[in-house]
Amino acid sequence: MKAATIAQLKKELQYQNCEELLAITLRLARFKKENKELLTYLLFESGNESNYIESIKAEVDQQFEEINRHSFFYIKKSVRKILRTLKKYIRYSGNKETEIELLLFFCQKLNAFRPTIKQNTALYNLYQRQLVFIEKKLTLLHEDLQYDLGMALNELKDF
């Protein structure tokens, strides 16, 4: 079966009534955890972006505390998993300011992490790539936000 395009889906959904749309949405939510998480964000979290950011930061804090610090192998695996989860939450929001704020928080946590990431090339390169990515995204924001978040980025670059 070939998947329909977004335009085709949009046209078809316009012809559905409210009950049918509700049934389709609930059925879609049953199939994938990400679909359910996206619906949760859209229905409950999108109205208050600051609470959403704080809940993600708390989750990232907890994940950093649970990292096995005995070997850089396990540290790399855990850090990549945290970043993958963070990118998923950023994708749900779609807000550039949220994206930059969460990535800055991730870099701050990685910067403060012990044993230091400077001892491992892969972790240090991951950190540097995130800083470059943040710098590119920063140009898309309003000037005031660019300045505030740029100051935080410069502190991380001095690391």
C-alpha cells in the first residue's frame, strides 16, 4: 500500500465529520508511542510552552544522573540517547526558541558532566556539533532573543 500525500490526506479529512475525526485520531494514537506523545503535547502542553520546557529539563536532569560513569562507552550511549529523546521533544514543539533553549540546556549539562567530555573525542565532537547547530538556529530568532541566548552560547563556547 502506498501512503497518500499530505495534501490528499488534508482534502479527505475535510470531508469527515467530528465523530469520524475523533475515531481516526484515537485509532492513530493506538499504533505508535510517538503519535500518542505528539497528541499529548498538542492537547495538553502546547498552551503553556514554559511548563513543557521545564518538564523536559527535569527529565533530562534525571537522565544525566542515571548515566553509568564507569566507562566512556556507556557515557556515549547514554548521552546520544538523551539527545535523541530531546530532539524528539523539540520536533513535537516546532518552536525555534524552545529548540535553542533545550539544546543550550543539554550542552550546559554536558559541559558540567564529570568525568569531563574533553577526555573523549566522540563526546567532545558531539558537544561541538550541537554548539554549531545552535549558532545556526540562533540567526532565525528575534534580535533580543538572539542576544540573550547568544550570551549563554558564548559561555559554552569558552569551555
